[in-house]
Amino acid sequence: MSKRKRYPTDLTDTQWVRIEPHLPRRTSPRSRKRIHSPREILNAILYALRTGCPWRMLPHDFPPPPAQEWHVGAAECSAARGAGAGG
């Protein structure tokens, strides 16, 4: 995790250990390299959800909003594909 002030909404190490295996991984060496830590993206999302803060008004020490929006969009697409597969 980066060297920033910890927010009350941040994941604990125990929570991260349980969540991290369920996040998508790079499937190909040609896929885009991650610039921001998935944990920091998730911390930003949790902060926004808990505080009601708009994406573009998040504290500056979180990854920038376009990175968060991309991850949220990718997660929604992934969830939709998973939901359709079962049934």
C-alpha cells in the first residue's frame, strides 16, 4: 500500500487478503499494465460509497477518477457476464 494517511474506510490487511484473490488478473503479457494498485482503487471506491463524495471530489491521495471509473465499469461488465453464465 502507498504511503498515505489511512482513512477509516480503507480495507484492513485481513480484508484485503480475503478479497484480493477474487479480483481479475492480467491474463496476457500484452494486456495493459496496472498503474494504480487494485487495493487503492477499491479503497477509493469504498471511501466514495461511505461518504457520499462524488468521484471527482475524492481526496487527491487516491488514484484519479478516470482510473476508478474504468475499474468500476470493468467490474460491472465482469459481473454481468458472470450473472448471464449461470442461467
